[in-house]
Amino acid sequence: MKAIVITEAGGPEVLKLKTVGSQPLAAHHVRIAVKAAGVNRSDILTRKNPDAYGDDTPAAQIPGLEVAGEIIERDEDVESFKVGDAVCALVAGGGYATEIVVDARLCLPVPKDFSFVEAAALPEVMFTVWFNVFQQAKAKKGEKLLIHGGTSGIGIMGLQMAKALGLKTYTTVGSQEKIDFVEKYDLAEVINYKETDFELIFADKKIDVILDMVGGGYTQKNLNILNKKGRLVHINGMNGLTPEINLWTIMSKQLTLTGSLLKPEPIAIKQGIASEIYKEIWPLLNSKMIKPFIYKTFTLDDASKAHQLMESSKHIGKIILEVA
């Protein structure tokens, strides 16, 4: 099979298309002919440091955390899918390839009338949002949610999911173009963080949950604007992983400060997320109440260009690799 291989830790140029051996089919797994694979910021961390996620997760040679395609082989124990089914799946690496072996419990059917490109934009963002916002932070109808980076893949889908489930949404973005996008699709109350201090604007909103991938200097500001018993959930620390915070803020408002790494989580946890997403979110996709926004697609051998675009942060929505 063909795959994009991380030839060494480094910049986008270390991603090379190579011929590699196919994986053996394991128990409870299916083999998918990959038609499209999502590109995520986590892939950049993996490219720069292939063993970034620690000893519990094997160092990645082939990046890619989400795929869509057609099942071409299944283990005899798999009853939920058959050969020929169109599925999308969350994977712990290996997505930038022409085929992949995946635990069937992490596969979901491609939603009604969705292309493989659209379906490949779903698993990583939906699993991440559901795990952090709805399982970890226990966000519920009527509460207020702030997602920083509202035009990222996670931001756009997270805001749609939250609105559909009855939350009031807020977000920050970095350009007028991105503000226009958020307002066009009525995703959230939005500000440009480069021009306006989000702490000042959102100070009186009594935000209940914040999903943050910035970290650094944002952390104390996030804590300051949270409502009593609010929850701050981190999924990245792009501006710093060691912020200085005032513990009095946490104690006086009984706040919860948490975070997660989805990639190293055990299959049982991910299976639970998949089951809840299928029950709560898949009907919203099938009815077109929520949808992915694809910014740009690249061919598999242009994965390095896809990473360059991801690192520029100029995109609005998902970046996808199409696999011939």
C-alpha cells in the first residue's frame, strides 16, 4: 500500500509518499480502503515529535487520526459492518494511507448523502468535542459555551453541536473574514481576539464551559470569566503549557480545570464516545442540521502542503487529503 511516512522529526518536508507493507487484520477489526483522510493540528505535533504521546502510544510513522472509505475486509467476529460498507473512523495514527486496519468499534456509517471527503472531516473533531465538552465538562442545555478558535475544524463543528443541543455559544477568531463566516452561519457571538480583549467583552456573560486550545496567557483570563462552578477544558497549549494561574479564582468560584489527550485513550473509552455520538449527533448530520465545512483538499502526495496550510492558521474549516 502507499502511505505518507514521517521520515524524521521535522517540518512538512519530512512527509514522504512511500510504499509500505499492509497491516495484518486483527480480531474485531476491519480493513478500509481509504478514500479521504482528515488533517489535524495533532498531526503536526506527531510530525515534529513522533513519540510525543508517550510510552502508552506507539511512535507514529504514518500520521492521520481520521479516515473515510470502504470496508474491503472484516474479521469474522465483526457483525456491525460488512464488506462494501461506507464508513468513517477514528484512528490512533496511520490515516494518511491507501488502506488502514481499524477496530470496528471505532467506525461509524457515512451519513446520508455525505461524500467521503465530508465524512473524513467528522471523527476527530466530533470525538474530541463530545469527550471534552459533553463528557468531561458535562455541558448541558441552557448553559453557555465558549470555544476559542471558532473557525477551526473543532471550533466550527463544536459550535454547531452545542447550538443544536441547546447551548448558547461564544467564540474568538483572528480576522474579519473569520468573523464574517461565524456570523454568516450564525454559529456564535464572536469577537476578533487580535482587536478586542475577550476577557473584557465576555466578563459579564457568565460562561459555564470553555474549550481552549491556546493555554498560556489565556488560562487565567478563561478562569476569570467563568461562571461559578464553571469548567475549563484544555485540548492543547499552543501558546504555552505552563501558565501561571491564581488558585484563589478556582477556589472562590469552585471551578474545574481539566483537559485531555484523546489519542492515547483506551478503545473502551473511544467506543463509549462513538456510541453516544451515533445516538445524539448522527441524526443531526443525516438531517443536515449540522455539517462539516471543507476549506481545501489535497492529494495524498501533497500532504506536506496540507501541513503548511494547517500551520498558517489561514483556513476556515477542515483540510482533507483525498486518496486516489
